[in-house]
Amino acid sequence: MTANLRSRTATALGNPGLRKAIRDATDRFTTHREEGLDLANFEELRRAARATRAAIIADLPRILGTFADAAEGVGAEVHWAGDAAEARAIVTGIATAHGVELAVKAKSMLTEEIELNEALETAGIEVVETDLGEWIIQLAGQKPSHIIGPSLHLSKEDVAEIFNRRSDRPLPADPEALCAFARASLREKFLAADIGITGCNFAVAETGTVILVTNEGNGRMVTSLPPVHVVVMGMERIVETWDQLDLMMNLLPRSATGQKLSVYTTQVTGPRRSGETDGPEELHIVIVDNGRSNLLGTEFQEMLNCIRCGACLNVCPVYRQIGGHAYESVYSGPMGAVLTPLLAATGTSLDLAGASTLCGACYDACPVQIPLQDLLLSLRRINADTGGPAWSERAGWKNWARAWSRPGMYRKTVTAARRGSGALPAGLVPKGWRSGRTVPEARGTYDLRKALRDGKI
Amino acid sequence: MIETLAPNVGASVVRVLRNAGYDVHIPDDVTCCGQPAWNAGFATEAAKVARTSMEALAADDAETIVVPAGSCAAMIRVYWPELFRVTGDEDASLTATSVGEKVMELTEFLAEHSGAGPAESPDDAEVAYHHSCHMLRELHIESAPEAVISEAGYALSDWPMGRQCCGFGGTFSLKLPEVSVAMADEKIDAIPESATCLAGSDLSCLIHLEARLAHRGIDLPVVHTAELLDQ
């Protein structure tokens, strides 16, 4: 970690261009989501989705087994990775075994989480992201700032500058021209790639199918043009039946971008069969745990219900001010503040749970009703119990509890705080609170209870 | 908070409830609901303080416990049972549930039990109402505050940002003060010019917003809903 959370947020706040880009993008997502949620029975669907996800996660080992059997039955090869290092080794192993020189990727937050690109590059393989947003940040050498819009922190002027570093002719800050440049550049890569790597939005256990939800068509190219397709799948990214998928697909695109359906919903059931003219010759599915199974049976199990729509980021008033990079995690916003410390090594990143006012907007937007603010509170308790807060804060709460659990002491401190001054005693107002705020005059300096008792009110 | 920083707001609450036809008293031994520590992750300390207030409220024979602060009302009604559960006291958790059933936030109570006619208010008064998060999203009190304010004769500003968090968030406002202030600014900047005051039903949000307005030199009175109804 390069700096503490407060200074990271301050850096973000000091960048007006960044703040405008984030505000505009999240507003757009939220407006579209509100328009897209034209379902009369949205609340009913949320409840059903929560129950469905909970039932799946509660039975995860069996359903994953069903999926693996079905996927192998249609010719896929299934791999199990306990952690990020294993996952990287498996994918790199598949690539080197095929003598891969160029890998194309569709957008996948899990591959960001396990830092797959770096591993492939170390093995001498060129990796090209083909989702426009991912490609932009890959060229810029940045990390995603949003799970749905990885480059939403950048303006079109920023993108033009990034593209102009490799374009032969100067490109204007015009979305159409920039997209045309990306399309032409990426097309060559699709045709030349030896391997395609994707994530997985949902796996359907009963048929061994992998579902990809995309908007740009790059997912189709990555899954069908190269001779080898590797799916990197989080172990919780699964439903048992197509009926369950139907429910999730009613909620995912609507909650993410406000679309009733994304432009492409790709279903991959096994590699190319004999007689088929396209599709990969080999399909590998790498099922990744990387800390997820630790959540099973804990108060945090519900976090595994998350379908990665990003709605909680878009409505979060804190994310709105600081964007994703201040979280220093692949996952940002409310879901990231919960998931990051849970997946990380014990005791790290717990400070992220403080990046919330617990306003509850995230829960209201969550299509599977994850009580994110309650999980953030639980993480704050773990942080307090494991010595996260400074000694002075811990001592402060102890003294506070000792005083305010006794009515006599409580009244004394209230009187002391009030006495002798029309303004709030500066000593009572910590310095952090006074920065940027001018503490107002108290509204009355008398003893309310006494006044009421004495009939003066 | 009202006792320490704003006894005038407490006096307004008392008068408004009396005008509506109710007897009001403050139980001697009630202190704080424990929310500041609970939200900071210090459950044991929160429970220690909350227990004192809970026992005082449980022993009181009032019909209804009216809480003139949305987040304290939410703490009691929504979080006390959980607070005592996570600190290992199931009996207290049950008591907390029954105390919580008697708790109503001020405007929620007035919207249901308002008896007294509206006071006369200045013709040009327009209120920008700040919905506090715990009231809106934990207690689901959406229309009561604006209903009682408009019944009292005030016009209400069209201020969609009124439903977004003000950035106070308890210790959040101390730990990430720059973000906290930026959140306040976004709300403040969206207040319509026609508004003559900013009102809310949570003193903590109001003091944060008032402190930011003052820092920026913006002259807009900030009032608790009880003060509006007490004019």
C-alpha cells in the first residue's frame, strides 16, 4: 500500500477532471438503471434472486461438481485452482504447452484479481485486452477503476492522448474516431491470437455452459477465433439451472447498465464439435477459489451472492467522490470495501470498511439484496477487535463507554461540554472535524432536562 | 446531541408534542443510544452505553418513545437487537426488540398523531429538506417529514439531492474529512436558490451541513424539523 486511505482519497479529490468523469459516468449508469428497472415486480425479483443465490452458495460443492461433470461431458477440460498462484500457473501452463505467443482477453475482473496478465507476460506471451475500457487502461498502464467500466475515470481527451502514443496519425478526442482506431488495431490481434482468455458471468451447472455478458462483440471473437479458449471462473459464479439463469439475466444487465439484455449474451457449451466450422479446438475452464471458500459458513457468506453488476458503486456517494483507484483494489465501491479484505490476507485492507457512511444506498440498489452496510459494520468490528484503530481511539471509546453508561457521569460531561460558552468548546471538536468546517454556535446553553422539570418549556 | 449542542431543538420537540396533545418527559437515566461506537466497530462499548438507556426506557411507562433524531431511532429500532446479540446477551436483545416497538421518530409520530392545527408561517418560506440516510433507508420514513412540514404551511424545494447522504457518517466525518466535506458540498451546491432554509430531522447531519455552509460563507439557516413546527 503506497499511502493510507485518507491520503489516497485526498489525492482523488484533488483531481477535478477525475471527479467530473466519475460523476458523469455513475450518473449515466444510475439513470439508465432506473429507466431499465421498468419491472413492475422488481422487489419480488430481488427477493427471489437473493433466495436463489443463497441456496446455490449453500450447496456450492455439489453444484460445482455437477457443472464440472457436465462441462467435461461436452469436451471441456476443467481445472481447479486453490489460489491466485495456482490459477496463474494453470493458465500459463496451458499457454506455454501450446507455444502461445499472443493471447487476447475479454474483460475479466477475476484475471485482474489474480494478476494473470503479468504472469503471462513474464512467460514471454503478449497479452492484449480487447474490451475497449480494459484495452485503454492496459495501454495506460493502469488498473480498473470500476468493475463494469474499467476506464470510466478517463475522459475522451485522456483516451485520445493514450491512443495517440501509438497511432501513426493524430486522433481527435472524438469517440467515433477513437473506437475506429481501437477496432482496427484489435481486429489484427483477434486474427493472430493463439489463445483466447475470458472470465465467466455465470456457469450453468446442468449443461456445463459458460455465459458471457458483453456489449462490444469482442467476447465472441475471443471465444471463437483462437484455437484455444480458457475460461477463468470464480467458484461462486454459478447457477444450477437455466431457470435460475433466466432470473439472474433479468437483473444483471438492468442493474449494470440499464439494458434489458446486453448486446451479446454468449453461451459456450464445450469446444468445437466435429462438423462445426468455428469455435476453439480446446476449451479449458479454470475454477478459482482464491479465498472465496473461506467465506462459506461465515457471516460473510452472502458476499458470494454478488453478481458483479456494479450498481452499488454507481449509487455510492463515497465512490462518487473518489472513484475506484483510491480503494487500491480490483474491486471498489461498497462491494469492493467488503470483498477486498475478505479475499486478502487476514487483517489487511480492513481500513476500506471505513470508506462508507453506512448510508445504505448500496443495499437498496443491490439486485440480490446483499446487506452491504451490515457487512461493512461487521468488518469494522473485526478491525476494532484485531487492533486496527489507533490506541488513542480504542482508549477513547473505553472512556466514553465508562462515562456514558452511568447517567450521573453522562449528565456531568454534557454540562461540562455546554458550560461557559456560546460556541462549542474547541477541545471537544477534534481537529479533523474542524478542517473544512466551521463549528456553529450552540443552540441554547441551558440544561434541557432541568428546564423541562422546572416547567420552563 | 440535542442536549449538549442544541437544547433549543429539544425545547421545540417538547412544545410540538404538547401542541399535538401529549405529555412529554425525558427519563432521568437515558443517556446515548450507543450508535457512534457501534458504527465505529466498538460493539462492547456501544452495548455498555446502550444498555443504560435501554433499561431506563424499558422501565418507563410512557405509551410511545419519540426520538427526535432519525439515526438514533434507527439505532434503537433496527440495531439494538443485533448489538446485544453480537455482544452475547440474548435477553437484552429481546428487551431491545420490545423497547424498539415503542419507538417512533418524531415526524413519523406527528404524521400519524398530529392534532394541533398548523402554525402560521411566512409566505415566502421555502424549505429544502435533507432526508437522513438511516431514516430513509433503515426506517423507511420517506414521506412523513415533508408531509408534516408542508402541513405546517411551508413550501418545499424541489431538491433531488436531498435524498443523498450528506457525508456526516459519524466517525467517517473525522477519519475521511475531505470526502465528508466533498459530499456535503455536492448537496449544498444543488440546493435551489429559492430555498430559504435547510431542514432535517437528524441534528448530526444538520450540524455537519451547517458547519460546511458557514465555512463557505453561505448564509442559509439550518433548522431541525421540530424548530420549523414550533414557530
